[in-house]
Amino acid sequence: MKLFLKGDRCYTDKCGYERRAYAPGQHGQARRRKVSNYGAQLREKQKVKRIYGLAERQFRGYYHKAIRMKGVAGENLLQLLERRLDNVVYRLGFASDHAEARQLVRHGHFRVNGQKVNIPSFLCRANDAIEVKESSKKVTRILESLGAVDRRGVPRWLELEKEAFKGRLTSLPSREDLTMPIREQLIVELYSR
């Protein structure tokens, strides 16, 4: 499945997944076995971990936090992952992929509500304002990513002021706002074994 892990390259013809939709090697085109329920659940969890760039322990922590919240556990999990600062920076278009967003946050290029935050796992709340630091507005990676934001688009739950290098969470993300093909119920089933 195309996960857009390579940033802008996934939007071009050079994307590895679109060139070859089967496994590499001599037997890549051979028929595959049917995947078990556990295999499908594990594959879904690994896919979500890779999309957001998390380790197993960190992901499990988000799951346990999600089941303690009110509402549907799977939707709570996705909401927590979407509210991470590195993901918000990526969704606003300040970075071309999640790994780059994580690095830019770690290097202290962003402020949340006027405070410098360099923790990628910082959970943003509704009406939080995310802005690029004054000294970081000349960073070429941020400028290039903002130039390509029109092609990728900004989700409904975010608001971007491109010229001012600012963004805002207008509301918390809901399940309908997430466009990635994630079946969160399989992740909940896997962890509730």
C-alpha cells in the first residue's frame, strides 16, 4: 500500500509502489497465501506505526491512553496520533514527510502558542497556534514544503496562513477528516487479545 513515506517522491512517477505493485524478486508475482486474521491485524498495526513513525512501546502507550478515553477506542487512537506536533507540522505543509517534520520539531523551529516546543510527541489541543520561529523562516526545507502544500492540501481541522508561516487547529480531528485507509478496529482487536 502506498503510505507516502518518501514525501514528494510519492506524488511523482518515480514512486516505487506505483511502478511495481508486487513483491520484488523472482517469485514476486506468484500467488500469495491467504492472510490470517492475526496477520491482517498485525499488518494494520505496523502500517499505522510506519505512517506516524512510532516505536512499538510509544504506539502501545497511545493505545492504552485511547482506551481510557471516552468514546470509540480506535477513533481515539487515531485522534491522538493526528494531534501529535510532528504530525500537525506535516499536515500543515511545513514539512514534506513525517520524518522531516519530526526533525524540524526536534531542532526547535516551531512555537506553539508562543512557546518554543521541541518535542515531536507534544499533543496539540483545539485552538492551538503553531508558527515557525522568526529565525527559521529562511530554512529552505520549510520554504520548499510550503511551496508544495497546494498539491497535497490541508485537512479541514487545520487552518494555514501561508504568508505568515502560521497554522491553527480549528478543532480536534474526527474520523471523517482522516483520509488514510486505516482500519483502526483491527488494531483494537489485536491489542485486546
